[in-house]
Amino acid sequence: MSKSSDRLEVQLGSIKLKNPVMPASGCFGFGREYSNFYDLSDLGAIAVKAVTKEPRFGNPTPRVAETPAGMLNAIGLQNPGVDRVMADELPWLEQFDVPIFANIAGSTVEDYVYVAEKISSAPNVVALELNISCPNVKCGGITFGTDPATAAQLTAAVKKVSRVPLFVKLSPNVTDIVSIARAVEEAGADGLSMINTLLGMRFDLITKQPVLANISGGLSGPAIKPIALRMIYEVSQVVNIPIIGMGGIQSAEDVIEFFLAGASAVAIGTANFVDPYVCPKVIKELDSLLEQWGVNQIKELTGMGWKNGKRQT
């Protein structure tokens, strides 16, 4: 193993990653398109597109809109369903030396449990990412993600059947994200992913109507980075499980900010649409930056933004 690999290694509970950078769910599909640009084995992990029990066509178009410093999306969890993913996508990914975080979604607890039990048996799936926060599905996700008791109930049900660690992806569209983080930790979550997109919308000045057919969508990109950092900073001080940070990351410097806030790994989302090489670029830049700063291991930076000063929650 190279010296740079040692420097970037991180531990998420029982899961060891060669580096802390992964593509975020929903922004990388199942990796097929990006494999034409670089070796997916260079990634720390891959969080694949959300998987549901049945195939989903998603929301009507238009369902993507650019915004200043970000984008809105209302894709609606389009995916081929768990059976197809298990038969085609996950076996294809086995050719790469990269662990898979399987993002799962549903409209009922029973849907989530079904998908979790099935997909957690795949040999290259090292963790589940429980999507309780997608703002684009009219039933299910947004309800589970905004109420501590409901989030805890779902977490416990999925944890009971999962064969791998469970990371819960938190919604920022709440008044108190700390209470929800605590609730899912107490219910058995092994880690957190945060944050998902913020609800937003745009208008077409010609038609005088909302740009998105779904009216509203999830705002992602650099615009939400300060919110993500603040939420991770708050949550990381009150939970004892690792956090995968995300929200507007584009550079090695961004990654380090997320570590200082309390993250133990990161996921890059919207930036993949701007530059398909962004993940390997950030990994390389991160290693060089840490060497320049004399940081022996990136994990030393986790929570440094509050551990060396007064805790503020």
C-alpha cells in the first residue's frame, strides 16, 4: 500500500475505506457511465442510486433546473427496482475494488424492510444508506425523515433485517436535525449521511409557471455547503457514530472543512455533473494538501473544528 493510501485511509465503524471520497447517491447512477472516464477502484466507496422494491419511472419532466451556485432536481427516485439491481448492476460493479453503499427507499416500512433484507445480501454491499429524506416523493420519504419517532421506527425495522451496517441519510428540511440524529442512533443506526437536498423552486419568466413539473425539488451544490457544515458541526458533537458529510463539495479544501465540522468521510454529488473527473481529482489533491500541511492521517482532522475549542450545540 502506498504512503498516500495510508494517509487517506478512514474507518467508518467496522468499514475501512482506502480514502474518504465517494460519489453521492443519485449523482453517479450505478457507475457505468463514469467507468468510461476513470477506474472506479480509485474511489473510497460508491453510494449507488436509490433502490426501491418495484421499478420507478420517476417524476414527469422537466425535472432538473440550474440555479445560482447549484441545481434543483425532482427526479423522483427513478430506478429499475431491486431485482434488476441485484441481477445486473451490483454484479457488474464487482469487477472494481470498491465497496458499495446501497441507498434504499420506499413508501412504507414494509417496502424498506423488503429491499434492505434483499440487497444487504449482495457480496459487494458493505453498508445500507437509508433514504428517509428525499423531498421529491409525495408519500413516504419526507414523512419518515422529519419526525424523530417515525425515523427511529423505520431505522429499527431496517436494522433488524440488514446484514450490513446501516447509515441513515438525514433531511435538512427540519427544525431540529439534532433530535432526529439522536433518535436514529438510539434506534440502532451505525452511521449518518448528511445532508440531503433542501426544498426549493424556480419560475419560468416566460410561462410564469414553476420550472419543474413537480413544482418543487431538491436544491444541491455549493449553495448548501454552509448549511451542511453547520448541521454536521451540531450533530457530530452529540452522536457517537460516524458521519458521511455531503453538500456542495467541489475541492480538497471543501473536504477538509467537512472533516473539521465532524465528518469521517465525504460524498460528492452535484459536482460530478460539472466535471466527471471530480472525485479522482479531489482524492489526488487531498493527498497533496495533507502532505503539504504535515497531516499524517486525514482522520486526525475529524471534529477538530470543535474538539479544540468550546463545544457549541
